[in-house]
Amino acid sequence: MITIDNNDTICAISTPAGVGGIAVARVSGPLAITITDRIWKGKPLTEAASHTAHLGSVTDPDNGETIDQGVATVFRAPGTFTGEDVVELSVHGSKFIQRELIALLLRQGCRLAEPGEFTRRAYTSGRMDLTEAEAVADLIAASSRAAHRIALSQMKGNFTRRLETLREQLLELASLLELELDFSEEDVEFASRTRLKELAIAVSDEICRLERSFATGQAIKEGIPVAIVGETNVGKSSLLNILVGDDRAIVSDVHGTTRDLIEDTAEIGDLLFRFIDTAGLRETADTVEAMGIERSHAAAGRARVVMLVSDAARPLQTALIDETLASMRDDASLILVINKTDLINHDTLSQTIADATQRCPTAKEIIAISARNGDGIDTLKAAIQNAAGADRIGDDQLLVTNARHSQALARAARSIARVINGLDTSLPGDLIAQDLRETLHHLADITPAITTPDLLASIFSRFCIGK
């Protein structure tokens, strides 16, 4: 449980665990400057102006021993990340120095920060709302340019502003309904049911769009899954290795070498992709290999992009295409990859591509490659990005990446749907107003003004200690 008393002063190492050139210790709270000044030899930090850096030494006040030379940066409230006085001590990255520095701060009256406590204090002091605070964790964990862009957009308050717009539209709708109720016995019409329905549909469309975006946002955040499927010995493992830039999978001419899923990630363009090499698809009496083939179908069912790999010298079987399509999810894209083009001539390749086009008209693209010499790999990477919808992920597109937000939006979508249905069926205004209030309540759950300690503990426990 995260302590909710902000009267104490906390400290922690804010840089990643381990040895580095520099380590940064962050101190925040009402006595941050006073406590740090006790272990600082140099310009008195209590006299330092806000947002200034000072060279000096970290010294044990009990015996005068110098722990390290470093830089102290002073930030005075309220213009700080946490809204409190903050001091950041930059020292050399030795584990011993880090350990001794924290021990000194604890002996002088600091408390070791709990996970996410610095960001929680920023939230409780009003420096950011809850969605912006949650975005800090996503920003730290971002492993691609697209994930970084989404987190940064949310941290800047873009999601909060979109929710506020929806809230204003719902309040307008609620006020019109309340007027209808207040003047129900009068021959006065402030807004027709048709107009109310138009407003409700506009709000519903945006709520549903945001809720549906969670699948894309989560995939971008964790890596878009791409399954590599096909018959045995068509070069799936070689393709995985060249895409991730490592000898991740064993490559052999022996059929059935890959018997289980092999997974690795690679960043292509702005997106992180999670490539899954699967067992070759064929009839087999081998129990272990058969289990691998079942997992291949399951991987294709989870992937957003499926690459069906074939040998350029062997015609792609219609049954294999049908089997692959049957295992795919409805919103997934299929790319046919014709491998080993270095082993055939141009005319044969042209015929193979024409044959594949005829057999699988639903394929998003058909790409000819040689995993051995790298021919066509850049074209394939572009096709993978296109199949994943990279061109539809713009700087101004708002995507939901947080499961808590998605669940609240799903509940809001159901309640606004009841509002629309009530307006359609001439339901009494007081019943419609109840569903409308419920919609507002669910949206407010995303950025609550007051949050229970249990919820705060759950949210901020995902953060690292120093953040």
C-alpha cells in the first residue's frame, strides 16, 4: 500500500539499477533541501535559487568522510515535478556510491520512496491528472517511436482534453433533457428528440472509437504480433533471423526442425513488431511436432499480421491458404511471402506470383524475397508496416493503451447506447437521464478528481521506485 501522507520527505535512485557513468538520486518533500544540505559540501543549498545546479561533494556529516564529488540541482516548490521542494544529486554510478548516498539521506530523515511515489505526489499536488500520471509509466516503458509518441501525447493532456469535450457534450445533452422534464407540462420544446439523438450518437461514436482503439494501442505498446507460417523447409526461420537481425532460430534443411514457437522483436519504422516463427505445417505422426503445428494455428489466430511463406519452386497449395485464413482473426492481414527466389529464374517467378495471386485474392500483398541474400526484405518490411496500419497512426490520432481506460469506455459505450435506444423508443426523460448520468460517471472514472488509496496503490505500483 502506498503511504498517502505527503508530509515526509522521500528519496530514491531515479536512474536504472546497475553500474553506469552517472546515477541520480531524487529527494522530494518539505525538508528536501534542508536534509540534502546536511550531507552537501559546497554552496549551501538552502541559499540556492530554484532550478540551479551546483558542484560539490557528498559528505558524511558524522565523520567528515567524502563519499563522492557530484552535482546538486535544486528545484523549489511549486514549480517542480512533484509540486514540492526537490533536489537531484548526480553522482558517479558505482553501486557502492549509490548505496552510501541513500543510506546517508535515510539517516538524515528521509524515507525511501515507494514505487511511483514521486509521480503520485505530482498527481495529488495537482501537477498532472491521473491519465497524465499513468502516461509517465508508458513513456518510460516505450520501446518504439510510435509508443513514445502515444505516451507523450497522453502525458501532455490530449486524452484528458478529449474526455473533457465528451463530458461537455454529455452535459449539454443532460441539460436539454432536464429542461424537457421541467417543462413537460408546458407547450414548449427546447430540443426535439431527433436533435437529442443526434447529440447522443455523436458522443457514442467517439466513445466507441476510443474504446476500439485499445486493441491497436495495446499492440503498439507491447509489439504488434506477426506470425510466420508455412510448410516445412520454406525458410521461415531464416526469415525470422533476417528480420530481427540475429540467429534467433535454428536453420536446417531437415523438415520439422522448428517444433515450437520462437519469438523475438524488432523495430521497423516507428513500430515495434513481435515476430513469431512457427512449426512447419504438414501431416505428421510425430506427437511433439503435431503439438507445434497446433500452436502454429493458435499463433496465427492471435496475430495482427500473418506471413504465409512458400518456396518459389513449389506451388502454393490452396488447402494451405484456406487452412491459414480459417485460423486468422477477422481484422488480421495476410501477406504471401514467396521465398528462395535466388533458386529460380525470372519467368518461373512471374508464373509463381501469378499463380499465388489467383489462389489467394484476399492477400493484402504478395512479396518475393530471398532470405538467403536479402533480396526483397526492405519491400517486405514496408508491406508489414502497411499491413499493420502504420500509415493510419498519425501524430494527431488518439489511441487508448491503458486497460483501465478501455474498461471504463466500454461501460460508457453501453450506457450511452441505452440513451440512444431510449430516445428511439420514446422512453420517459427521467429514465434516459439516469443512463446519461451513468455515462458521465463511467467517463469520470478515467480521470477522477478524488481517487481511493487502494486504486492509487494499484496504479502507481507499476512504476519504478525512482519515478
